[in-house]
Amino acid sequence: MSTTKRMLHLIIGPLLYAAIWFLGSATGWTDGTAAKGIGVAAWMIYWWVTRPVNITVTALLPGVVNALFSIVPMEDVISQYASGSIVLIFGSCLLTAPWAKIGLDKRISLKALSLIGPSMKSQIAVWLLAAAILSNMMPNVVVVAIFTPIAVSMLAAAGYKDIKTCEPAVPILCAIAWGSQLGGAGTPLGGAMNITAISFIEDFTGEEFMYVDWILRMLPYTVIATLTILLLMILRPMKTASLSGTKEYFEKCYSELGPMKRDEKISLALFIIAMLGSFLRPLYADILPGLIPAYLFLVLGCLNFIIVGMDKQMLLDWDTAQREVMWGMLLLFAGGLALGQILTGSGANDAIAGVISKMPLSGGLGTVAIFAVFAAVVSEMTNSTVSAAVTIPIAIGVTQKLGLDPLPYLFTVCMAMNYESLLPVSVRAISVGYGLDPDKLLKSALPLTVVRLLVAIVVGYITILL
């Protein structure tokens, strides 16, 4: 990006904020405080789309703008950067941080892929399904980060050195990114967007939301959407019918790892305990009311700093943690929560909900479609965490004004927001970083995105009817 273009985008962001603040107050559409809240959202979304600064830097805007203009109490905003949801993601990062050092990440990936066949259809199926399954156990960004370099190495072993000009790389790398998002939708462990959604649900209901409830509510969508995308991908005409040496490559790589080592067993056991503890929370919630999943992950993650590995060193030291913990993702997630606090506390959500509720909405298919399209558009322009922070509070406000139960509609929003495929941001940035052509990504993703959104609308509507 040129310096002139970057400066233009930098200036337009705060100008949007000022214009919305002025127009909202001058026209009487809403009061000045609510207009400020909407202005912050517009500023952040514009910068997230145009990226004159890193998207993580943009996530700090709620604190910066609120400090200058006192939109809501500052403690409401700042507390979001150290909320229980942040602790959960941090704990998850601590649990998986030793995996690269001890080789557990490659073992899990290669084991899942060791049975892959040479045909492109089997390649797509295995990469997509493996990514979807693994995203049920860890954030989708981690899954993409683990699988993508393995896929690139596999393609290189098959004779494709230049990923940008490699025709088979497009469906394979896309299958990884899209599969991780499809699988990640089905569990709170799939990413920050789901934790954000749960935070809003808990704030709305005033009760702890059990992870198993999320799985049960999202399971029909996850299964149908995954099978639909898989079918569409394998039915597409492909210039390359098969790759050579693929199955042998995975078997060779996996055999070179040897038997599972003590450190790998310990690290995997800690992660499984954390995962099962989150899903089985209803069984011990009354006995240990304070041990919610966030703190369970933190406790088990901290054990890595204490357990001595085979090399006589701790499984995890702080220097490694600093490198491996996805600090940018934590800030991005927190920025989404902080934006949600500003939208709610300033009355911006009520103002936007008031406008939407004046539309001829009855809570039926039209309402579902509007929520779903809005959530999907915000996800594609920014990322699903931002979409959760922006759309879920608005959905709550609108459904309450219509006298409806918000929960079924919130899960429709979650179905729609949990898929980003068009632009080279979020998890797709990893694929593009390894050489995937952004134009090819966009062309490949567009028809599948439309179909996937239709699936979310239909499944969401049926869920509401039930």
C-alpha cells in the first residue's frame, strides 16, 4: 500500500466517527452517546477492511477512543482485555505451546493424514474433514497454522515447488481453511468468535452457558454445512486428477517420528483433560463452581511450566510461551468484546435495533435471513470475532423489541458468522502467506460462500420453528 493511500485510509476512519457522531445528534436519529458508539464501530470496521494499520492495532481503538471521549465507563472497556474469555484462549495457547517443541503437532496432523490417497478428490476430502475434526479440539487458526506447512511440503514432494502457480494447491489449501472454520463452528474451542458469542449469551441470560449445549445446538448446521461444502468441492472439475507419492509421503514422515514419547503423552493428556473438563462441566459445576472452562484451561496450561520434560527442562518456559501464544489474536478478540461493550453501553445497539425493528420483520424467514446476511458480510469484511461482537448484541436488541426469544436467533447468527472465505484476512491470511493467490481464493470461494450462507439460513430457520 502506498503512503498516500495509507494516509487516506488513516484519516477516513476518524472522519467516519466524527461524521456519524455529528449526523446522529443533528438529525435526532439518536443521542450523541449512541452516535459515538456507532462511530467507533464504523471506524474499526473501516480500518479492519482497508488495513492502514495491523488489524490487531485496530482492536485497541475502543480503549483509545473511549479514553478521549468517555463514551462508557472506562473500566467496562478495559476489563474486556482481561476477561474470562481471554483467560480461556490464553490457557488454550499455553496447553498447545509445547507441541511444536516436542513434535506433538506434527504427530497429530500426520496421523490424521497418513491414510490419505493420491487422488485430488481424496486429498480434498481428507484435508477438509481432518481440519474440521481437529478444529473441534483447538482454535481453527491453530489448525490452519499446523496443516498448511505440511500441505505445502507435501505438494513440494509431489513436484510442485511454486504454490502460486500450482493448480492443486488452490483446492487443498482452501479445504484446510474452510474445513477448520466449518469444524470450528461446532464447538466453543473452535475459536475466539464462539467464546465471544458465549460471553454475550451469558451476559444476556445471567447464567453460565454449558459448552455441551453449544455442541448440540450447532451440530445439525456443522454436519450439513461440512458435507455440502465437501460435495461441492469434490464435484468441481479439476485439471489435476491425482498427485504422486502423497500417501507414501505421510507414511514416511509419520514413521520417522517413531513411537510417542513421554512428553507428547503428558502434553496430549493435559489437553484432553481440559477438553473433556469443558464438555463435562455440568457434572461438576455444583462441586467446583469456580472452575469454569477458562480457569480449567489456565490451571492445566500452567502445569506445563512445572512439569519437567525428557530434556531435563520444563515442558514450557516463558520465552517459548511469549513466542507461541497468539497475543495478536487475544487482543483482536478482546477488541471485539470491548467494541461490544461500547455498542451496548452507549445505547448504539438499541438505536440500530430500533431501525431494524421498524422493518416489516415478524421473526420469520426474513428476519433470519437479514441477521445471517449481516453477520456473514461483517465476517467476510473483517473476521468472525468482530462479527460476533457487532451482530450478536444487535440481534439481542432487535428480537427483544419484537418480543421474541433471542437465543434461537443468536445461534443463527453464529452459524452465519462462522465462515470466512473470500478475502485474505483471518485464517485465510495463513494460506495466502504460504503462496495461495488471493484472486484464486476469491474466485474459488464465492459460489461456496453463497451456498454455505443459504445452509445457515435454512438450518437456522428450521431451528427457530422447532
